[in-house]
Amino acid sequence: MILKNKVVATVSVLVSAAAACAVAQTVHAAAAPASIHIPGEGLFTESLTSTKDGTVIVGSVMGRTIFRVKPGAETAEAWIQPGTAGLAGVFGVFADEKSNTLWACSGSFGAPGTPPSSPSALYAFDLKTGAHKAHYALPTAGGFCNDIAVDKNGNAYVTDTNNMEVVVLKKGAKGLAVWSAPDAFGPKGGVLDGIAVLGDRVFTNTLITSKLFATPTGKDGKAGTTVEVKLDSPVERPDGMRSFGANSLLVAEGGGSKLSKVVISGDSGKRTVLKEGLTNGLVAVTVVGTKAYALESGMRIGPPGAGGETPPKPAVATGVEVGRP
């Protein structure tokens, strides 16, 4: 009888715990907002990243500010202020929870192919407090820090848009170094942009030439031979992208105003459009739970008379259900 009572009690505890977990998961899912709004005008929000607890972090080029969105919140709040340790316009941002680091690209716009008016650099901030840790100049003259990805070993890879190269800050290193081979992504002007890591390969895209590339990382950490990923349908002006599971990429296609998923198999990729109609200057994507947030900057720039530059609109990150990888 005593044994039976213990079994019943144990089962009751387990059922209660499972029920509580289910309720917690339901509450968490319900708390995920349909969209996230970044207050202000003409901010040109260019990138966003997220952490496992649902915090979303957004960088602003024109506002020169890094915003933070608390888990479940619908509105971003200014967090890291303009000019912090010389911080200029904020382009790519990447949250690396393993090292408690928020990486951010700092710089400014210049004429195409020319050095930014503010020196471009990779910044490191404390991911919890926002305190400045360090910043690093790009190694090649006229460099333009655009976006960041971090591998399993803690090495940070950065796209240098102007010089069409990937540079790396190896874990524990004092400065950035050129990582990719010369002309690996085509000649200057192709606008090397988004970057993500899948396994032992670094994936990059080019905004102007609308291509996707894969570069293997050798056991010595050096770049292997870069190949163009052959897609079953073309991406349109790809911008920010993030790894999704073990073999997929989520890509913000600014030219097509679409969020897509590319499933990688060897040197090939199968592209699926997840959402269309993101016409407010789509620039980046991040994932929170089962939702991808597609960031529209509020600014769309293009050639005159061809649906080009339009008046700025409020920046917003729209939630798109993507499920689990």
C-alpha cells in the first residue's frame, strides 16, 4: 500500500511538472509579438540579432544607436548610445552568447567603392550590460565592416564590402586579418554583404551580383577554396542572412522584398520563399523561437524612376513563422 501511494504521488508530481512546462511554453509562445517596432524617424536600421531568451538587438546606421527589445516586447528601446567609444553608424550586429559579446560593425556611408567618412571598425560590447570591450580596425585600406558571424570556436568573421573580402578576428587575437583568398567573391563593386556559418563552412552573399558563396575552414583555420552555391532559383539582391539549423540559411532578399530559406546540400541550394511583400527596405533577419523576424529599415534606395529612393518610413521587424530547424 505504501509503495502504491508513492507511485501515485510520483506520477502526480510528474504530470503536474509536465503541465506546468506546457503552460510555460504556451505563455512563452503567446508572448512572441507579431512585429517589433523601432521608434524614431530616418534611423535606417540595418541589422538585427537575438539571444536564446528572446531578446532582440537592432543596429541603426543613421541613428548611430543600438536598440534592445526585451523578450516578448513590441517596441525597441535605445540601449548603446551614439558615440560610445567612438561608435558611428551601426551596420551588422551579432550576439555571441558563448563569449558574452555583442559584435557590431561601425562606420558610415560613402560614395560606392570609396572609404566610409567615419573609419570602419568591428566593435565588441558586453552582451548583458552594453559596456564597450574593444574595437578593431579593418586590415585593408578603405575597408567597410558590413556584417558578422561567429563559428563554434569563437572566431568572428566579417564581410569587408568595399574590398570584397572576409576578414577574421581569431579568438584571443589582437586584431583582424584577411581570411579569404583574393577575388574569391568577384571584383570590387559586387557588394559583399551577408555572412553566416554552417558547420565548417562560411557562407557569404553579394548584394549587387545576387550570388551565394561557400568557403570551407581548414583544420588550420585557413580559408579553403570558395565556390558559388548553385541555387535551384535565384536570390534577388540578398542582404542579411542567418544560419538556421545544421544545413539551412534564412536570407533577406532586399531586391525581391522576400524572406527565403535556402537548404544547403553540398555546393547546391534549394530556395523556398517564406514571405513576400516586405517592401519597406528589407535588410536582415533573426530567429526567436519558431519565428523569424524580417527587418525592414524604412528606407529604400535605388535608381531614380525605377522604384528607387522613397521617403523614410518607421522601421519594423515582421514576425514570420518558420518552425524549428
